[in-house]
Amino acid sequence: MGPPGVGKGTQAQRLAAACGVPVVATGDMFRKVRLENSPLATKVRECMDRGEYVPDELTIQMALDRLNQPDARKGFVLDGFPRTVPQAEALDRRFGAENRTIKCVVLLEAPAEVILARLTGRRVCGRCGRAFNSGANAPRTTGICDDCGGELARRTDESPEVQRKRLKVYQQQTAPVAAYYLRSGRLHAVDADRAVDEVQSDIRRLLSSGAVTA
Ligand code: AMP
């Protein structure tokens, strides 16, 4: 977890690839849902385009269904879920009933000005979803994805106005989730104001340390 623009998606993708487990990113799931022609898609578009969260009941059902797919039974990296205390509670309740556990929550931290600069420079591949930045994580060729050659574009929910709103919503609704995991000893903060590889090494060191073995 961490504020928008802190590098969750990039770190989650690398970690999941290294561990051989899927990334479950509710933001990516909602970006697919919003393209459909349904009342749910209309609701999701409205929330995303305002920089607000999708209602808990929709989000919880979608995320928990995904975590029950066979590929996620042996482990997963969550990205962008849970983002509210009711979501975190629902996840613990469901997992408690199934003898599964969220062992480790990584909180990526960076100063506000770094986050704003990253959000402004963020470009995402329309084909494979990989995120790039104008800074340390820039693509080799401007506008083109290093991995699949897809075209890079700004996310539709990332106008400067929406970005400011998303940061505010994060402070109001998601910062309490960090406190929730801190209370149960599962929260581990990592300094994300460094090169992508350094942040990734710290996360892996954390996961392989005694801090996380249940
Ligand atoms: P992300 O790609 O994780 O930044 O998510 C993009 C947008 O999808 C968010 O601004 C929300 O509108 C919606 N979204 C993603 N995850 C959640 C969540 N766990 N709870 C509510 N809304 C979410």
C-alpha cells in the first residue's frame, strides 16, 4: 500500500514475477470493468473519473472472488486493495474463515513533492499495463513500452485535478488502513524515494526475513 504515484504497481509486478504468483490489482480490474456496457461500468467510470473510490461492497466482492481463483490459492501480491478499513476487515474475516492469512503489508513511503512529480510523469502501456515515468523509470523510447512495444499514455483518471483529489481521498480513507495493519503487527514501511531496484531489494529482504514468517 501507499499513496497514488508512490510505485505500488511497478513494485507489485516485479515482486509477483519473482515469486511466481499473480498480482491482484483492483485498479486494473476496474479499468477493464469501466470499458463494459453495464450499470456497474457506469458506476465505476463515475467514481474513477472523480478520483473517488468505488463503493466497498462492489470492490470487496470483486477482490475476494479474484483471490479465490485457483492461481491465487498459493499466494498473491495485492496492489491497491484493501484501501478502506471495511475492505481490510472483510479480507481478514474471509481469510480467517478459510485458514488463510495476510502475512505482510508493505507501506511504500515518499515525500509529497516526489509523489506529485511521479504522478505527473506517469505513462502506462495500453497493451500490457506496465507503468513508466519521466524520471528513473523512463522507457527506452519515449512513448513506447520496453516490454511489448505498446503505446504509452496518461491514465484517464489522472488529470492534475483528479490527482489532487486522489491524494486527499488516500489520506482520508486509506491512511487509517495503515494504522489497522500496524496494530496487528503486519505493517512494514519501506522508503520508496529511491531507485526501483533498491526499493524492490528492500521489499524482498523484508519478505525473506523473520518479520514475515507466520
Ligand atoms: P489504482 O490503479 O490502484 O490507482 O486505482 C484506480 C482507481 O480505481 C481508484 O482511484 C479508484 O477509483 C478505483 N479503485 C481501485 N482500487 C480500489 C479499492 N480497493 N477500493 C475502491 N476503489 C478502488
